[in-house]
Amino acid sequence: MPTEFTGGAVVFGMGVPPKPDFWVHQGSPQKPPIHIAFRADDRATVDAFYRAAMAAGGRDNGPPRPRPHYHENYYGAFVLDPDGHNIEACCHLPA
């Protein structure tokens, strides 16, 4: 988004074209840290998310695996970003 519309802040949206459904806005880190979860289409995508996040400097907060305490088919991975936010990718399909 052009900064002339945001008061000079960097703002961008992500999602399936043509409409962003997740927006990021430049500013001070949120305190306390937050938890954001993204739905993945399959377990392979959860695994790829985790590998990419770790390669980019994320900190492990729970590797990809089934999490039956959430529900029978829940499969998720958790990483901490540089600000300490818990970022998750999860799939709700059986293996």
C-alpha cells in the first residue's frame, strides 16, 4: 500500500488474490506477544512452513506433529518470530 495513504507507515496485505486477508502494519512490537495461526491445505505445507521459518531465523516452539489434544486430525507447527510472537501453521485433515 502506498505510504501516502498510511501516514508514512509501511503496510502490506497478503492472501489469495485478488483480496488480501492478512495485513501487516509497521509499528512498535505488540506487548505481550500474540499468537497467529495460518490454515494450511495439507501437512506437507505445515512442514514446509516450519522448515522455512527455521531457515529464516525463527525459534522452535513446537515442531510439526499431530496435536490430538486440539482435535483428532489437528497437525501443527509453532515458531517464535524475532519479536517473540507465536506463529503457527496448521492443517485439519487426516494423514
